[in-house]
Amino acid sequence: MELETRVYHKQSKKSFFNLLRDSLKDIFNSRFLSRQLAERDIKAQYRQSYFGLLWALITPLATAAVWIFLNLSGTVQVTDTGMPYPIYAFSGTLIWSIITEAIHSPMRSTSAARRMLSKINFPKEALIISGLYKLLFNSAIKIVLLFVFIYLLGIGFHLSQLLFPVIILAALLVGTTLGLFITPIGLLYNDIAKIITMGLTFIMYITPVVYAIPETGPMKSLMQLNPFTPIIVTLRDLLTGNSPQFMSYFIGLIVVSIPLFCLGLILYRISIPIITERSNA
């Protein structure tokens, strides 16, 4: 059998489009590996857990329950949301958890595979896709529960709800794009992960996750400029059959995120082998 001849070139000699092509090609060729890694991690995550998949619901349900209690008790006065507040709070915490987990996913998946990266030569992009598989799996139960709430609380079915997957994909795209730029720095400095977590906690309070955008004031301006706002508000508008009020901002966000995602892939492809080599030096 004739042996395969493979010629290696320095990454610096490759153009942007060649690097992107190679990265997308490796994503396609490593789809089986990505699925296997995701299945392994999902099984390990729930193998010794008594409540199993229910843990995937705890964070958004607990966050939503706290704000629902504060609202019902009068401790926190929330302006009119245009829908039952339990749906408003749960839908906001659901999509927010997807965005934040997508931001953390590339760094967590790559950091967990450091030993494997140093011993086995495989497409590094498989780690990104496996992280997305795990995120979609954990989110699926939350999404089903959200639609149960929608029908139980009287919102019913609207044709616009069929576009719900588009919003989920947009959240994954924006979150993963940010995560790709953060990952190389986060692998070098452990403090980055903590800073990102603290920063996202602050950003949540200037995002319409659990309360509506104020009618006036500086908070209104901050929320309207927040790039996460069009994702969350458009999700709620589609769920309730309302006309999306941030559609132009939402489309512009997607248009900007696509080339940034491609740039993030290239940065990841170039930097991860270098960081792995230096970590083992």
C-alpha cells in the first residue's frame, strides 16, 4: 500500500482564506470525533449524579424562581413585560445561560483536553464542536420546559415560534465567537476565566434578562446598546407573536459575528498548538 506523503508548511505563509478553509475542512472531517468527545463528557457529567439531567435545569430555574418570588412579594417592582412574568424570567435566564455557556465553552473544552493535545495530533476544532454539542444537549431540556410554560400560561402557538432555532443559533454564534477570542488568553492566565465570570454577572444586570428595558434614563441607553439585548428581546417577541423591535440590530449583529467567528477560528487554530507546546516545555 502506497504511503501518504504530507508536506507541512509554516502557518505564517498561509493566507487568511487558506487557514479558514483548512479550519472548516477539519471541522467537517472531525465531526465523528467531536460527537464522541461530547458523548464521553456528557456521560461522565451525569454518571455519578443522583438527579442526572435535572441539574441542567437547576441554574435557570433557580435564577428565574428568585426573581419571580421577588416580583410577587413586591420586593422588586418590575415594569410591564407584556407577558406572564414567569415566562419572561425563564426565557431570559434560558437564553442568557446559553450565551454565557457558549462564551466559556471553547476555553473549558480546550483546557480539559490539554493532556490529550500534548500527546495526540488531531484537529483542534473538534474541541469547539464537541463543546457546542454538549451545550445543545444541556439546553434541549430547558427549551422543552420553556414551551411547556408557554402553553400552560396561555400564550399558545404562533408561527413566529418556528424561528426559535434561529435565535438559539445566533446565541451560539455570538457566544462562541467571543469565546474563541478569549480562549488563547484564558489558557495562558487562569485569572481570565474568573474575570469573564465576574464581568458577565455585571453585564446581566444591564441586559433585559429578568426585567424590561426602562422607558427613560441611562439604563435604557445601556440596555439598547448592549449586543446581547437584541438576542433576548427578539426571542421573546417571536415566542409571543409580536413584531421584533430589535430586528435591524439583530441582523446587524449576525452579519458582524460571522466574519469575526471566522477570524476567531483562525486565531484558535494558530494559537492553540503554540500554547500547548509552551505549556509542556
